[in-house]
Amino acid sequence: MCVIGLGLIGGSVMRAATTAGRDVFGYNRSIDGADAARADGFDATTDLDEALGKAADAGALIVLAVPMPALAPILRRVRDRAPHCPVTDVTSVKGAVLAEVRAAGLLERFVGGHPMAGTAHSGWHATDAGLFVDAPWVLSVDEQVDGQVWTEAMTLALDCGAFVVPALSDEHDLAAATISHLPHLLAEALATTAGAIPLSFALAAGSFRDGTRVAATAPELVRAMCEANATQLVSVLDQALRLLTDARDHLAEGRPVSDLVDAGHAARLRYDTFSRPSIDDVVIGADGWRAELAAAGRAGGVIRSALPTRDSPAENPPHPR
Amino acid sequence: MCVIGLGLIGGSVMRAATTAGRDVFGYNRSIDGADAARADGFDATTDLDEALGKAADAGALIVLAVPMPALAPILRRVRDRAPHCPVTDVTSVKGAVLAEVRAAGLLERFVGGHPMAGTAHSGWHATDAGLFVDAPWVLSVDEQVDGQVWTEAMTLALDCGAFVVPALSDEHDLAAATISHLPHLLAEALATTAGAIPLSFALAAGSFRDGTRVAATAPELVRAMCEANATQLVSVLDQALRLLTDARDHLAEGRPVSDLVDAGHAARLRYDTFSRPSIDDVVIGADGWRAELAAAGRAGGVIRSALPTRDSPAENPPHPR
């Protein structure tokens, strides 16, 4: 398989897939990143055409792990150099990626992916073969996805130690806005507000540290994911602003803030006891398989071991390339 | 010394002060809490007059560790039964406590305190002798505080392993609103928003977990601290709402969110490198000592070992009672 972009996520996919016994090679734009990967014993080049040519020859799964702004030109090169390879990605916003993939004419070989893992650090030096262990890895089940490509992406996610959450791209983006992009903006607002108040850093303890941890993320990464998912983010941000403004008005009028506090506490407890039943009764490629997976994912279901496909039973998964 | 209220904070003070070699006894309203403390070998009663009578006989430092709504009647009993004892507290809001202390006529024997430590759990069973180790413990330096009482409160905080941050009550409350009460409301809003979006719990990972951790705190504790500090909290909440609304408008208009993201990142980095120089050149009780400590605390200064007092040098601190 071929990983395009060897930053935190792409590099960690390269490490994890290699640990799982796969034959992996990759491309990185910067010489420093490619050199660092090579120094750690990996097959990395700064020549995109070389990597894509090798992928085309092997029919390898191509994993796009470049930032959103770099995606369009890369997709055009994939179309020109490796048009028949199955393609997946690891980008945090699925609707915007899908639009670029459609524009590049690669829709039928593409399954969008998003491993929900990360750290505040970035670059090859932060990569970790264990980054995806027990983490959710979303795979899109939009109506156009191909069962064979989906199976390849699923096998990669499972090989990396993740469990797979099947979801429609739009639903993913609204949920990601809520549980990832919104927390980033709240953390930035909290850190900024505290930064202007004398004595606040002197008193800061656990609730401030936890509440601002993700504000340490590189600003360009935060901007990229928030701005690429702007429509969905505005919708959940409006909801959070309504809740906070209500609480603010209650406090200003000397009334209790029980509405917000009780609802927040109840939601967090539901999250703590949220179960993830295994999905094991869907056959990839069978009639209605995409809608079945979307419904199961919406209900909390996850894929922990490879599902069978209509053409190849689970006992005999496709050989990883 | 005498601890009134043996919940998470009061009980942990009892454990920490005992570990430091002090003679500690306490009162708890509920039989269960007092029984649990006694079962762990501590001197605890459910008879408030008995505890206060013993404190009066010994001239013991009284530590008020009851929730805000229970404070006024307790203060009246302290005034009636132990009016000459030095008194401190461990409540998260200092202005409101000061008003109650003033109303009870106990101002001249009182120094407000606030150890900035806690967990999402409460009650005696959550107590921990190490809870305050390396945590900030605020002591108020309002204009009326007595040097001798201040020294006793300082010695207790240091005995518990904390470092002391001197601050005016008002400044403390604004900072506490920012770094403790605001994060709680943001966490409640984040958890509530996510709770209404299908798929969000299924995708939640680190940034959601961290951002909602304090939403697991008992709602009555969150309400008590937010509502008791409503004025200051409204002020910082307005600031956070302004920042988030600006970001929302930028996103809706397809403009970058760099203002908020860059400011938040910079503030968090400043916090990560925030240093806490030791205050060691102030003599408690000397001319202008309160203003000197307030200024030093505002600049990040903390007290890590007992300051000398005008009447008793640091080499010979008052014997803990």
C-alpha cells in the first residue's frame, strides 16, 4: 500500500500497517519528513510520480494523508498516474474531500476514511504505530462506494488496531464538528479569555488544563479542520452559543443554571456508559449493505473484525498490498 | 485544628494535616460521613457544638469546608461557641464568603482560603491526603486580614503540600470564574450539544473526553460554585461568547478563524511556560505586607515555604494546633 503524506496520521498509518505485516511505501513533500522516515527504516520518497507509479504497478491501496489544501492537486496526479488504484483518505472532513474526489473523477475507486485519533503534536517525529489502537476509524458508506474498495479500507483500519464506524459523510461531518471541531474552538476561547485576566494562570488547575489541552494544537491544523467543515460547525456552534447565552442570562438574573448543568451532566454520563455493539451480520456488497451499515453505525455499532464480502468470505480476506 | 465538613476537600484537609503531624478533629453533618471518617481512624463527630467547644478550648484553627448554602448558620454557631478562634475556609468563591463572614461579625479572625484542587468525585470516600500536593492554595490578603491568622492559614496550606497564592478576594473570584467556573459551563454545553447529535458519542475521542471531563462533576457542586460567583462569571462568559460569536460569523462568511485560533494557541503556550517565582522577601504583619503579597501573587509569585512574621520569625513558626 502507498501512503501519501507522512505527517502524524499518515506516518502513524505507515508504522501501524508495517507492524501488521503489510508492504508499505510512501511519499512526503518535505525532504526532512521523508529523510526521517527513511532513517527509521521505511520506504519513503519525495517523488510523487515515483510513488504513484509504484502504486499503479502493484494495484496498491493509496492512502491520502495530506492536509485539505494540498488535496486537489494530489488527486489530479492520482487520476493521471494511478487511476485504477483503490483510494482512501484520513482527513477529518469527509464532505469537502468527497467534493474534491468527485471533481477529480475518482469517485468510484474512493472510500472516505477518518481515524479519530491524534495528539497535540505533528510531523513524522510524533508518529506512533499504536496511535489507532482501540480508536474509532470512520469509513464512509455513501451510496457510490464500491464494496471491494470498502473492504480494503476496512482491512487497513482493523490492521492498525482501530475499530470501524460506518457512517454517511454528512453525518460524520456533523458529529465531527460536535466532538472535535467545537471542542477546539471552546478551548481556544477559554485560553484566550484566561490570557487576559491577571492571576488566572496562577490559579489554573485541572479544569483549565483539560479544557485548553487541544489549544496547544498547531493553529494551521485547527484552522484547516474548522474551516473545511464550516457549515456543520456553524450549526453546532449556534447550538452551544444558545445554551451558554441562556446560562449567562440565568446567572445575570440570579436564577439557577440547572437547565444547562443537569443536561450536561446527564449527557456526559450517557457518554460514559455508551456501548459499542459489534456489527457482524452485514455482508459487504449484498443488497442494501451501505444503508444497513449506516444505520448500525448511527446506533453505536462498530466493526471489530473483518466483515465478509459477497465475493470473498471473511475467512479469506484480500491479500494486503 | 478543627475541620467543619468532611467532604472531598474538608476530608482531604483532615487527612493531609494529620499526615503532617497535626492534631485534627472534625465535624460532619451526615452520620455516614462521620462514621466513614471514624472508621478510617479520625476524630469526627456529628455534634457541631461539641466540635466547636473543643476548638474554643484549644484556640484551634477552624477550617470551614461546608458548601456555600450551609455557611451562614455554621458561621453563627462559630460566633456563639468559638468566637476567638482563627477561622479559614476552603470554598471556591471568596467574595460571597467574605460577605457572610462580615454578616456574622467574624471578619477580624478570618482569612479566606481556596485550595485549587478537586476531582469529579465527592464525599469522604474520595478524600486523599495527597490532593493538595503541588496545587495552588489561595489565601486572601484583603485589607482587614490579621497577620497571625494569615500565618496559621499559610502554615496549614504548606503542611498540606500546596503552595500559597496570595490574592485579593475580588481578583481571586474573577480568575476562578475564568479558569474553573467557565470551563465547567463550556464542558456542560459541549456535552449537551453532542448528546443531541446522532453518531457523536460513537466518534468521540480525546478532545471530547477532555473537553467534557468536568461535566461529570455533581451538578449541585457546579451550580453552587457558578451561582455563588455569578457576577464575575457573567463577565468572563460574555468575553468567551464574544470570541465564539466572532469565530462563528467568520466561519459563516467563509473567512478564516485565525483571530481566535492564533490567540488561543498563544495563550495556551504562555500558560505552559508560566513560571511561579517564589515569594520569600515579605514579612507578614510588616507595613504594607498585604498589598505587597497581592502584587506578588498577581505577577505569578507563590509561597513555597513559611514567610516570617513580624512577631515570630520563620525559623520558629507557630505550633500547629
